[in-house]
Amino acid sequence: MWHRTIGSGPRRVVWIGGIHGDESEGITATKHLGEAFVEVSGLCKEVTLIIVEDINPDGRIHKTRGNARGVDLNRNYPAKNYKSGGSRGAKPISEPEAEALYHLLIKSDPHLVLVAHSWGRRKKGPRAFINFDGPAQGLAEEFSHHSKYPVVPSSKMHGTPGSLGSFIGIDKGIPILTIEYERGSDPQRCWEETKEAILAVIDDRNNDEHLIKSADK
Ligand SMILES: [Zn+2]
């Protein structure tokens, strides 16, 4: 798992390019994000951006959701709703990939976490969407405004025990946005559709009204 840090501002944002090995759509966004970030005037002085390429390299190679041991790296965090067993692992952060990400997040203490996933389109429902956990409704709406991806709150989805959203967003109270790209679509198109939205939520300089909205929720 490589990660790199760009910028030196007080606002800390972590981007995670992939968790599920069979959801590779975020790969191009991850490649282009650093360059796009430094092109926004003054942003490097406002934000420290940590880009994590992908936490599941084995899954990426084998095109499996879980890691090489079959554990879902988005169900392996010490959230209050963690459930042991099966694809969730024997205990929280039992997997080295989840443990590495856990330590990176604890150490960097971010103001915002962004994670790229993708989903196979259902008969009903959007082809792609933005989901959030924790105090991130305003940021999700900002993302939606720029990308036209609809906001789908976690309450409208199946429970996700031990997920990153449960741990970081709900338990720790750190805003986390989960981008669900359209599974199997062109990764370049995924990036182009969401570039402006990603940069808008990373750049907090115009987001005061959204923070107020979130607080009122
Ligand atoms: Zn996923």
C-alpha cells in the first residue's frame, strides 16, 4: 500500500483509491488527483492531502472483493457495530491491510476521508452515487452538486458492521464520503465526472454554510 502526502495546510484530507479488489474504477482518479490538487490556486497551503493508492493489492490482482485471506477490508475496523466471523475477520484489524490503514488514519487525524468504491447497478437506483457517514451531509450535498451523483444516506443501505464509515464516521465523528462509481464503467469517465466534486470537498474555503447545515441536522 503506497501513500503520499501533498500540501502542508492545516486541513487534513485522506483519499483512499480502493478497498474492494473487484472495484477498480477509482484507479484513474487516484492517479490524477495529486496533479489536479496542486493546480488549484493556494490549495496546497490550505490542505494536507494524503493519497492512499489502494489498500487491497492482493484483491486487486485477483479481482476479489476481499484480501488474499477472503476478509472484507471494509468490515474489519473496531467500530461499535463490528461483528466477528466469516468475511469480517476473527477480530477488528485482524488483517494487515486494515491495520495499516487504521494506524494511518489515527496518526493523520483527518478532517475528511474520501473512499472510492463501485457498485453494480440495480434495476432500481442510480448508476453511481455519493454516500456519507458521520457529520458529512453538507459535504455529500456539495459533492452531489458538482458531480450530479445523488446522495444516498447509509440509512437507506444495508448495515455495514465494522466498516470504515461506521468506525471513522459514526464512532469517531469524522466526515467520510464514500464514492460509489458505476461498476465496469470507464475509469477515465469516473474521474472526469467527479474531479470537480472531489476538489470542492477537499477545498474547505467556501464550505462554512455546509458545516452549519451539518450541525443543524
Ligand atoms: Zn466496495
